[in-house]
Amino acid sequence: MDTPAINISDFLSVGQNAMATRVISHEDAADNYSNDFKNLLATPRLIHWAIDASIEAIDPYLPEEYASIGLSINFVHTAPSSLGMTVTVHASIIAITDRDVTLSIKAWDEQGEIGHGLLKRSIVLKKTVLDKAEERTRLLLIRQANEQIRNMNI
């Protein structure tokens, strides 16, 4: 992605943080992914909440034309949580380098920690990302059209 024309440190700082709190419902359960652990919080849903918290720690503070996008996540889901339990995910900025922001993620329910990790996001111009996506889609459509033409000539 293009390097932003802003100094990220003018908008974000180490220690900036946000929390997401959710009550586990059936749509969050592992049985939506497999049948082995019915009524337990699914790891993909917990990671989704970690991403939500990280976005809340970053994006509201950026100029309108910028946003953060995910680069990587290293997350460990350490304990199960059941339907009806309340999960809190805390995302805190621990490093800002160039256009990248690293966040520490901690998650817990009423019984204690259920997960932790690191999440990295990059600050980008929204227009740049959308333009690249549009170009990739255009190239795919051209490739598909050429494939159809080749198949008609066989």
C-alpha cells in the first residue's frame, strides 16, 4: 500500500486503546464451525472481536481519508467460554513504526483470561486500497472473458 502522506504519530500514540465487550450467543459458538464443541466461543469469533477492538483504538482518530487494514495477527485462545458469558477484548497500541501499528490484545471472561496476542495494522489511504481492488477486479474480468473466448474457439 502507498505510504500515507501524514505523520501517524500526530494522530495515534503508544498506550492508546479500546475495548469490545460482548455476550456470547449461539452465532458466536464453535458449532458454527464444527460439531465438537457446541455452545463454546469459537476462536474465529474471538479474533473478530480482537480486530474490532483494534479498529476502535485506531480508526476514529485518523483523518477521514485514512483507515487501518489488517496485516497480521498472532493470537492464542487459552481457555473456553460458554454461551451467556461476557467477553471483553482489550486492544492497546504498543508500537508505531512508519505506517504500521502494533497492538497488544488481551481477552477475558468472568473467570479470567481466555486469550492474548499481537495484532498489526497498517494505515492506508482508503482511495488507494479501493483503486487497487477495482483494478484487480477489472483484470479478473478480462481474464475470465479471455478464457470464455478461448473455450468458444476449441
